[in-house]
Amino acid sequence: MNIEMILSVCLGVGLAASAGFRLFVPLFALSLAAYFGLIPLNDTWLWLGSLSAVVILGVASVVESVSYLVPVVDNLLDTIAVPLAGVAGTLVMASTLADFSPATTWALAIVAGGGAATAIKTTSAATRAVSTVGTAGTINPAIGMVETGAAIGLSAVSIVFPIIGMVIAVLGIVLLIWLFVRLKRQFAK
């Protein structure tokens, strides 16, 4: 395994974890990076670096992020986004993996990419649900802004510093699980 392969795995995990916060933000970031030649994509994913993909994913990112600021809508989006996060994480990871066999690519994409995105999305959705019950949704817009900021920040760090992005992603998963447990205990009192 060479350094390019290791960096592609780190990039994929970081972007996949970002997909756990917002489905379209890491795809948009990857699309922008590919469009400007910062990141090479697998041959089957070259379309992601096209101008039309940049525009479509940019609009989708803005619409999704703004929608999470609206109470009730945020919980409805979570019901759709939890299963889709695994798909988005898998696709983002698959698009970044370099020099792996197809079997290894998809195994890593499903397990690491889909797993990271699903873990983060499930935990953040559960945290939002606990917040909705405990605060009648009054702090949900703040949670939505933090999640969007995390998606943007983690995507940017993962593209520029893939190893650091992966470390942040792993630490983020642990932190989110801890936060969920803490909120659940606090509102259970």
C-alpha cells in the first residue's frame, strides 16, 4: 500500500463522516475540488468534477442546510437522511479511493464510508430528537448550524489535510456519541 492509497482512504473517511452531518456538502466540496483539479477522481467518477455537478450539488447543499434550520422540517429530513447518509458516505468514499481493486474499493466504501456516515447521522438525528422533546425544538436551529459548520469544516480539512480529516472524523464520532448519551441523561431527569 503506497501513500496515495493511504491518503485516498483518509480523504474518503473524512468526507464520508461529513456526509453524516449533511448529505450534499461533502459531495459539493469534492465536486469543487475535482473541478479545480485539486483531487483526482476515479475514472467512473469524473462527472463529479463537471460544472453542472458543481452547480447542482451547490444548490442542493444550500437547500439542505437551510432546511435544517426549520423546526419540524429538520426532524422530517432526519427520517429521510439517516438511511441516505450511508449511501452518500459509501459513494463519496468509493469516488476517492485510488488504485484499489473493485472488490476492495466497495468493501472499504461500504464499511468505512457508509459506516462513518451512518454512525454520525444516526447519533445527530437522535440528539436532535432528544433536543426536540426536551426543548420543544427551540435549540434545533442551533444544532442545525453546528452540523452544517461541521460538514463544511470537516470537508475542507479532509480535502486539504486528509489524515487530519480522518482523525477528526473518528474523534467526532466518539464525541457525538458522548454528547447524545449526556443529553439523553439530562432530559431523562
